[in-house]
Amino acid sequence: MAERDVVPGFLLLEDGTLFRGALRASLATTVAEVVFTTNMSGYQEVFTDPSYRAQIVVMTAPMIGNYGVNPADPESAAPQIAGVVVRELSRTYSNWRAEGDLESYLKAAQIPILEGVDTRKLTRHLRTVGVMRGVIGAGEQPTDEARAALDACPSMEGLDLASRVTTKERYRWGNPQAPHHIVAYDFGIKRNILRLFDDAGCHVTVVPASTPAEAALELEPDGVFLSNGPGDPDAIEYAPSTIKAIAEKEVPMFGICLGHQLLGLTFGAQTVKMPYGHRGGNHPVRELETGRILITSQNHGFAVQGSEKEIPGAPGLQVTHVNLNDQTVEGLRHRELPVFAVQYHPEAAPGPHDARPLFEQFMETVRKRRG
């Protein structure tokens, strides 16, 4: 984008706080929940992760775009975010894998970039007050139209966004001759999850989020996976009965992020919206059985209510992991059924691969069931 196409822009939060900058890529007025991530890299994975659907993402790293974009790293077919806020957008990029620049990539998707914002101040504000809705627009001051759009923006609470990002049709991933078959419920699944199942000797059938239990079981899966995804887990009212029907058949089941929350709801737990959530690549999690500390990648704004001692309302569930920053529940398993889940993202690669063995743990359960 030529410099003449860059105009003054703003981010107005619903509490009236105003941040000014320069608007790039798209000049469209955009309203969404405003969140921050502490990832130092991996911006292409963040922007294409369906879990970020309908969110304006504040990047706390001071510069982004310096290594460009490539066709291998996206977690979905297109960017999912509503907008981006940065301190500085790199004008050049350098990486042997890069095939283009970040600004052009987001411009093609009509996603605005607000540059020149004091993102440290903005992040501290969101961390203190809590994430909230915001509007990005062109101009020195918000217009009446921008304020009206902000007022009309729905809260994340009560939104079933999984039904918007899920696949519309069933599809297959991996080698059809692979020895194990996994049915994956797509609430906003990331491609790297599918790649890891392929590496583990699985072929995967990805099904829409609303697929009935009977239809999934007819596929004769060796295991069922519940994916990550966006929105309020309480709003996905069709999922718990399906999950329970499959689990009661003693089919091994593994959930990540939203899948973790849905498993909790299935067996009597409650979920709660967090003040500012967990988003980044360096969140410490304690594995209760071993005391081992994992450095994890996370992206969620809701959590299963409970502590390391119990999950209220869900006596059948046992807590397996807790977050060391705020003691929230990061993992659970059923006491009798072959079902477990984690809140963080073991498929991600923020640097450490501490959590990657969870896929092998699931595969051990799958192999044991097959005998």
C-alpha cells in the first residue's frame, strides 16, 4: 500500500478510552472484542487461527511483519481476525520461506491494521480493566457512525462462533491407509492438529460441529477429537449431549481449548469468561501428577470453573493441570471413561514443545482400545 493510502486512524474502546495511530491495509470501520497476545512471533498462525474469530488482536511485540508471510504456516484457509493493532509494522521482510509481505496479505482479506499505537499502554489497560469491545476506524476522532457500530457490537458472552467457522461438509485428512481413524469435531480446528494426527499414523475425518453422535459413531472411529474454536462454550448448546453419547460408548476422546471447555460442560462443570484471558506462547502450566512445569501456547477467553482439588458440579472429572499465573484449570480427565482434555495448545510450537507428548498419550489410549 502506498504511503498516500495511509490515513489517520483510531481505536475506541467501549469504556471511552481512545488510541490514535495510522490506518493501513483496509480503511473499513471494524468492531469486535479487543484482546492482546504476548506472542513474540507466529503472527501468521495467530491471524489465521479460527479461535481469534471476531476479535481485534493487539500484538505486544513492538514490531511485526519482519519475516513476511508464507503458504505453509496458516492454521486455516484465510485470516480470521477482525483487525490488528501494532506499534510498528515492518516495511521490509526477510526470510527464506517468505512469499509476500504481511500488509498485502491482510489487505487482500480486508483486515485493517492500526499502526503507531502505544501497545504497552493499551495492553496494560486491557489487563487492568479487562478485554472489551472496540471499534477501529479512519480519522482523528470517532464518528457518530463508529460509535453507533460499537454500541451495536454484541458481547462475546452468548456467542456461538463455532457454528460460523466450522466446516460445512465432512472431509478427510491424511493417508487413508493409516492404521488409526480419528473423527475430529471442527469447532474451529487448526491445521497443525491435523498434521500431528497424520504424523501419528492416523487418517482423520473432520466433521461439522453439529454432527450427531450417531453419525460420528457410524464412521467407526478409533478415537474422537474435540477441537479448539472461538466464542462462548455455553452457547454451543448442541455439543454436550453429543459428547456424552460418544463418551458413554467408551470411545477414547481428547479435547483442546474449546474442546476442553465443552468436555467440562458435558459432565456438569460450569465455564466463566475471564477478565482478559490467556493469549501467548509462554504460559506456565503445572502437571499435577508429576509436578512438571510446561511452557505452553494459549488462546482462550473462557475457562472451566474449579481448582486443582475439584471441579464443582462435576465429580466424575479430575483436574490434571493448573495455570501457575492464576491457578485456573488447564487440564482434566474423566475418572472412569477414556476421556481427557487440556485448555492450552499442545499442537503449537511457541519455541518449547513441552506439551507435544499429549498426542502420544491419546494414541496410547486409542491403541489400547483396539487391542
